[in-house]
Amino acid sequence: MPLGYLTLVLHAHLPYVRHPEYDDFLEEDWLYEAITETYIPLLESFEGLERDGVDWRLTMSISPTLAGMLSDPLLQTRYVRHLDNLLALTAKELERTRWQPEFHRLANMYMGRLTRAREMFVEKYEGNLLTGFRRLFETGRLELITCGATHGYLPLMNQNIPAMRSQIEVGCREFERHFGKRPQGIWLPECGYMPGIDELLADAGLSYFFMDSHGLLYAHPRPQFGVYTPVRCPKSGVYALGRDTESSKQVWSAVEGYPGDYLYRDFYRDIGFDLDYEYLKPHLHQTGQRHLTGLKYYRISGRTENKQPYQPEAARNRAAEHAENFLFNREKQVEWLAGSLDGRPSLVVAPYDAELFGHWWYEGPDWLDFVLRKVASDSKSVALLTIPEYLARHPQCPTAQPAMSSWGYKGYHEVWLEPSNHWIYPHLHMAADRMVELADHFTRPTELQQRALTQAARELLLAQSSDWAFIMKTGTTVEYAAQRTHDHIQNFNALYEQLQSNQVDAEILTALERRNNLFPDLDFRLYCSQSPLRELASEATVAADPNDDSGLVNAAESNAADLPIDSPAAAPADTGEPSRASAHGTKKQTE
């Protein structure tokens, strides 16, 4: 038996960005970049492990919004168009750099990678990468888990239990629709937890969830083994898994983490900003705005303007060194823990955003591949496994009530509730209350009413995405995030008024269904108030941490009249083209 186990967890999520009303939309690039630089390289790596007979294990969440986009025919077609445009630009780069050998070899590298990505996407997976992840899931070596329906931040929904329940249950149903069975585990959006949420998870049939370290370290009673064993929640029986700060810091930290090594590719130096505008113009979006192309020729090189050309072989060798260092540290960690956990092996949980691997950290998929292979072949003290495997071997775990927590800055709610974004919550709370009202009232809707009720629930879920508040906080594509929040709330309010007056506009409804078509099997009745869990509403508002800031929500509600959302009776939003700003910063590092 090994001295300890390592569970690597990748959280794959992007906000739902799909704009059929435009032929060309910059923010859709978030998905296309992640497919090319993260999801295809990860699939390629996992399939290589399978081919070579490696006994690997990895846990990966695929959020329902990401799954919806990956399976959407419109976005699949547009992704191929995006790739063809990049291939055309790369062909021009091969010609432009023919007398610059240090850059020409990189243009050749990109041509090979983009060509292979197109072949895998179009021919192997026939446009739907979910089929690849599902096949690996069925082997038992890739443990797939779900997430909240639209990545809604659950602790800030605590005034409406049906809204929280719907985020969780829709996430489970969408997982089953895509992967053939209900999930066992869930990645809580932003690792946001407060007491009572675990009971909603149990009601959905979920067995475990992940949270940040202090959620367990401040649990009551404090777990004897800290974050190195699962903790069983006392009321629900659901298991909580805490993030190991040491293994996370080695990868996440912008200062101490591996991705900052000077040999690795520089994310920000991109030909989309370096080269002549007229040369690039045929390959830009219709707005003509410069943007990242993914063709990057420089390594990090340190804090200097004089960047050095990127050298893929040196970077790959450094990734192998970093993988060896990571395993060495995990071995020393489990050796130090051995004997202090009453004879049971320790469990080190190392969770990361999936998009770090390949998109932000270009060498990340290579590093991960090296780690998985080295653990399987070289380590005698550390073994890889999934959470269901660990619980099957060690079902007796400490019982404690986890504390309120998130993995955001300062560890609680501040990222998603502060001056830049607090204005959204009175509208989200009112819309959630109105959705419950509609679900309770329309017990036998007509076909048109049922469509309107379903679309109202869809608009509410989309408005609740934690990504919009996060973007407002980080100051990246703020105009787009605010517009998305505004539009979904306005659409919801218009549908609410139409249903209340029994005057549903079928033409407008059809347009909304075409534009925001996520969750085709969505059941609005999930919002009915009649539920055995309704008594959790009073419990869920009591946080386990003395720094509870839930009162800020109530304070924000008192200013609702001053907030920038039109009246409930307004028509659905048709605001023209939102912000076309750069996609930088839609994902984050936590250190």
C-alpha cells in the first residue's frame, strides 16, 4: 500500500457565450482558444496514456455551460471556421518568417498543431469533444463530475432554496444527458460553500464535493487530519474534500509557481498585437479590433521588454523537470504525514482550473502528462486515485460541519459581492422569487406558457453565472458582463409580465429560444416551492464563519431603485452588439 494518494482535479468551465444574432463575435473566441489550447491537448494526452497502458487517474469537472457549448452545432461550425482562419494566417507566417529561422520553426510548430487539432476535431470526434471525454470516463480512469448549471455562486443565492436546488439539479441532469449517468461528485462553483448546501447535494444524489482548505480547517469540530482525509458532513453524509495548499501553490502561484519559469512561452506576446495592422486585418474579427491569435514567438524571459525567442524543446525539458519536482515534493509530503493519520494513507487533493493547462500555461498539458506517467511508473510512496476509489477503500472518515468558504480572494464572498458588482443581486433575488411564483402558479400550463416558463428559467440561470460578477470585479470585459446580466434579467422580467398577463408573445419567445438555447430538457417545475428541503432556507442563512457578509446582500437590496436595470415590464433585450473587448482575465489564479 502506498503511504499516500494524490487526486489531481481539473475544473473545466467557461461562461455560456453564443451569439447566433451575429455572424462573428469576439467573445466566442474564449471557447475556441480553450478547445485548441486546452481541451484537445488534454484529450490527446489522456489517449496517449491509454495507448501506452499507463495506470493513470484524474478527476475533471465539465461545467454544464461548457458541455452545452461543446455540443452546440453552431459553435462547432464556427470553431472550424476559426481554425481555418488561423491556418491561413499561419501559412502567411511561414512565408513571412522564412529568413528568420528562430521564428520560422515556431510557425511550423503552430501549423502542425493547428492541423492536428482540426483533424482531431473534425474527423476523430466529428465536432463533439464530449464523445472523447465520455469514452475516457467509461474506462474508470477519468472521473468526470458536474458543476452548478451556469456556475452560479450558491452562497449568494441563500435567500431562495429552489434557486440553489435548481443550479445543482440541472447540473446533474445535464451531466446525465451528456455522459449517460448521474454524477457522483460536484465542483461547487468557485468552491463556494455554506452550511446547508451539502444537504441539497445529498438530495441530488451527489456523494462528494471539493472546497478550499479553510472550509475544512475551520470546520466544527476541527477535523483531526486536516485536509488530508475527506470529511463527512453530519446531516447529509456527503463528503467534503479540501484543497491542499502546498501542491496548489507550486502550480498556481504567479510568483513561485512553475508557469512563471523564464523558459516557458509568454502568454501576452502575440502577433495579434506585434505585427502590422494591415497584414493582420484579413484575419481579425469584423470589428477590426486587434486580439490574441495564439501565435506567440517569445518565452517569458523575465521582467524585460527584450523577450527571447521561444524554444519548445527547452520548455518541454523544463516541464519534465517540474513534473519530477512536483512528484518529489508529494513523496516527501506523504512521508511526513505517514503515521499521523491513525494508520490510514493521506489524501492530497490538488485542484486547478483546466484552462490553466495549455491556454495560460502552454506547457501545462506536457507537465500533467509527465506527472501522471511518473507517478504511475516511478513512485513507490504516492499513488493516483479518484475520490470514489478512496472512499471505497476507506469509508470511515471524520465527521464535521465544514465552514463557509470559497477559493476566491480572501476566501469568502468578496470577489462576487463588492462595489463593482453588488448592483446585480437585488435583481437576481427578485427574479428567483418570481420564478418560484411562476412555477407554483402554473401547474397546468398551455404549450406556449410552458415554453415561456422554461425560457424564463433559462434566462434566470444564465443571469446567475458567477462569471459576470467576477469579470466586473477584475475589470476585464466589464461592459460585456454587465450587458449579459442586464439582458438576461430584462428577458426574464418581460416573460414574467407576459405570463402574468396571459399575453405571451410567441415571436419574441421564439427569438429568445433561438438565441439562448441552453439546457434543452430544462424543467421549470424545479423551482416549485413545495419541497422537503424548503426548511433549509432558515438554516442556510446562518454561516459557520464569524465574518459572514450575507448582510451585504440585504444592504444592496435597499438601493434597488438606483440600479441600472429597466423596469420589469420592459421588452426583452435587443441591445445591439455588446463590448468587443479582449478576453484577457476571464479565468483566474488564486494565489
